[in-house]
Amino acid sequence: MWGMPVTGDDATARAYTRRVRPTPLTIRPRDADDVAALVSILEAQQPGSGYPVRWPLPFPVEDFIARPSEVAAWVAVDDGAVVGHVALTDVAGGWEADGWCAGTGLPASALAAVSVLFVDPTVTGRGVGSSLLEAAVAHARSLGRTPVLDVVSESTRAVELYQRHGWQVVGRARPSWLPPVHEPFLLMALLAEPADQPVT
């Protein structure tokens, strides 16, 4: 049977199977019990995504995932298993803040950074990253802040994801630890839509 053309009812069944939507994901707040699974996912996806750029990290991976500057963090859950993560953090002083503030014309207190967004490579293509991104953006908006993020220029899949969701490049920056073989980071912002602007 292997390699034989699919005809008749078999072809119809397989075409139908391809159209069936996968089990819906759940996006929920991250808890302490999720971190061990997230460490494994971050390690598994790094070779394919190149994220994080510094790998292995010069500090515990747990500290990369759960940060003191967090405003909130979420995980994507598929059939009971954690398959992705995103966090929203305060914007502190430094190379990122300088670029975001200059590019948006807003103070750091008016910004919130989408960070530590990664997805299990086994669920690529199911919209997990987009769902997590939407959760972080919605929370930033609910706080009255403009969402910002940074991304490695060479990460074309990630850049395309953000641009599809309306993010704009507002600057470029090169942290001191970034190897010279890499292009500067792109600093992006999800600026208010025209309809969101106050009427004057």
C-alpha cells in the first residue's frame, strides 16, 4: 500500500482530515510549575530559531524565562502540555529603552516590552506564537502602554510574524555582547492605529 496513489473514499477521508482544525490551544498565566517544561522547550527550539542569541546562556535558563521585571507572563497549553511562552516586562534604562523611546517619542513608563516569546518546534505552524503575542499585546493595551520588542535582524520568520501583526521597526541597536557576525537588533513597536488616536 505504501507509495500507491490515494483514490476514492481514502482520498476524501485524507482531504477532510487535513481540513480539520487542531484542538484549540489554551493561553493562561504562567505558574512556577511550568518553568521546568519551558526550560526544555527553550533548549529544543534554540538550534532552529537562534533564540536566544547567546547560547548556552551565561546564567541559569530559569532566570532568562522568569524575570524580575515581568508585568505578566503566559503559557500556551495543548492537550495538557505546555508548548509556548511569552512575557510582558517593564522597560528599564539601557540600550533597548533608549532606542524604543527615541523611535516612538514616548517615555519608558508608557511602554511595555513583549519578551521571551518562544514555541515548541513540534507545534510550529499552528498559530501558537500569534496567540501568545496577542495575549501580551492585549495586556499592554489594557495598561495603557505601547507594546515594544526587539528581534535579531536575521530572524526572518520572527520579523515576518511581527510585521504581519502590524509591528513597525522604530530603530536598531547593538548591545555590547552581540557578536560582530550578527546584524544589529531591530527595535519594533506596535503603534496605535489611526482609529485609536484622539480626535483633535
